Amino acid sequence: MNMNFEGKVAIVTGAGRGLGREQALLLGRRGARVMVNDLGVEINGSRSSEQPAAE
């Protein structure tokens, strides 16, 4: 099974914490460009934010 995601784009919802966060990090480590989304928490899981994490 090919686990290399070079040149791929992944969209992960619920990526602010838990399984969504871990999936986003794993995909990034495997070479994907990852777009994340979560409502009500920052990417580190602390508090709500309406700011984009990065572009």
C-alpha cells in the first residue's frame, strides 16, 4: 500500500484536536499539503479562534 502523499492535497475537518488533529499531522509528515478546519478551537486545542492558522 502506498503511504506517500507527495503532491496530494488533504482537507481535514475537525483538525483542532483528537483524531482529526492526528490525521492532519500524519498526512503532513507523509508529504501532503494539508488544509485543516475546526470550529471553536485553535489548532493547539486551547480556545476559540477565527484566525487562519497559516497560508
